[in-house]
Amino acid sequence: MKLATRIRRYSLLFLLAPLPAISVAAGLQPLSDDELANVSGQGLGFMLEDFKFAHGTDGPDGQIFKITGLKSTDGRDVELVVNQLYISGPNSQYGTQLSGVNLGRLVNPYSIDVRDGNDIGIPNKAVFEFAAPRKVDPTIGFDCLSAGAVSGSGACSSRPAGQGAGNGERPDIGLQLNIAVGNDRSANVNVHAQSAVIDGSYIRLWGDDERKQLVGEIKLNFYTPELSINACSQDGNNCGSRILMSNFELELALGNRLQPLFFDVDSSGNFIIEVAAIPKPAPGSIGADGRRPSSNSATWDFYNDYYTNPDFRSNVRIGELSVSGQSYGSARVEGMLIQHLKIETRSLGQ
């Protein structure tokens, strides 16, 4: 298959928020003078209808998507070759039968916005935000994991196939990656997720006055009834054991309004990502019994908000983990709180 990027057919809808009550069928529609007068110009929303994406590598013809410029610890060149990448509708059979899928909904699209920081706990800042469809009241939403979920079963807005949305808004996603170190080319590594949902995810960015640099927070939610990983020979015929994670849930929080995520580049050009230690609140003591009445109220409220806020914590849940059909039961890590994190890239070839 030749290198190709295919987008089958899509409708792109831009929404200015907040919007007046307009009846929208599909695509862009002209607005009357009265309707335009009610548009504030805040934010941009979009959704993709009947979307399909596929990429493949054709080595003999030199049509290859690869990442180069990396070095191993012993100085050999490292190449990452993307043999397959796809976004499809349901029942794609690990990328072999692609179909269209909707991304976002007219009533709950993906959005690009500049938020008032005072509304989201970041005082006196304009905050850039890119957000996936937001979660909704569980009485009108859908279970985030079940591919057969019905209305009223959970907090996710994205609908499974057959719930009044054709192929639904939950794509199958897959990646086949080959890693070459020098002349040693490994087997292909395959990662597939079925009926994936990222509702409630967002990236927020703003400027820090004290450190004079870009900071932000990332909330990444990822739900899928099946996440699988395996390795195959380069021709794809001989595959090893498949690692299968059923009912996989990732709710990752990187940075928050008290500990933003710092982005920087050092003098050698390497990236630095850091979640700094929590800043100290205004001076004040905590009572020996740990209760608010015996403590400085502002100090107690500061620490109570930090340690009890669920938005600051990360969770990973796996309904069942199996390898080659052998079940190892469920696993979960809940309530992880990142109190300090620093990641620095290094050039191993120097």
C-alpha cells in the first residue's frame, strides 16, 4: 500500500460561542443580522462527520513516514517507521476494514477558546484552551466504556454506534510502528484501541509572570473497551503474544492551577517539562488535631483544596488484563497525586 492519507468525507462545522439558538442541519449556514448581533466571538467549535483516516508505508517505492535523528546509547542511528496509522468507525478489525466515524457532536464539539482564568481558578489570566467534547450529566450521557451504552448510563457525550449517530462518535484507533537501531530492525509493534473516547480531555496554556515562561495543565481521559498490544514479524505473518486490556480507563492530570506544568528549553536545545513542588500558602499554622477550627482558616483551606480535589489526581483502571488468552485479573491505581515531576531530554549521540 502506498503512502497515503485518506479523509473520506467530512463536514466541518465552526461554532462561535456562546451561540444564539440556531437550527443547524450540517455544514456552515449563513446568519441573519439579528443572529450575528448575538454572537460574542468567543471561541471556536468544530466536529468532523463521517471521518476516516489511513496512512500506510510503501518501502520499495521510497514512500515512508519515519522519524530520524535519534541515537542509541552506543551511537547507532535509530529510526521509527510508522507502517500504519488509522482512525476508523466501529468494527474495523484492527484497521483492516475502515469506515467513517463522527468526531464530536453539534451540541458538544471539540473547541478552541480563550478562557477567563478567573472562572477556572487561574486569577487574572487569559487561558488558551483546546478541549475535547465535555462530559455531561450522567442522566443524559452515555457510559464511557460500553460500546453498547444507552442514554442515561454515564457522563460521556460521545455516542456509540447505533445511538442515533450512525457509526457514532467513538473511533477505532491503531498504530503499527517499526524500530530500527543501526542495521538491527525489530519486529513491528502494534497498538489498537476500539471504540475510544476522550471526553473531558483538555490542554490549557497561559503565561507565568514570575518565571517568564509558558505554563499549562493537561487533562487526558482515555476510555476503551479493548486496548491491545502485540509484536509481529516485518511481513506481519508471525505474531507473538497479544497483551489485551479490557475496559481500560486512563484519567491523567498533569499540572493544575496550584502546580502548573512548566515548559522550557535549555541552552543546549533540550526540552524540560516540570511540575514544580506545591507553593507554600500564606503563613499560618495547622492545629495539632488537624481540624479547621484550630487552624488558620486560609492555610487549612489551601491544603484541604489541594489534597481533596479529584481534578488534581490521576487514575488507571483495567477491567481485565490477559496475555495470550491467560487472564491475570483486574488492576487499578487510583488517586495518584503528582507533587513534583521533572522530565529533561538528553542527546545521547553527543
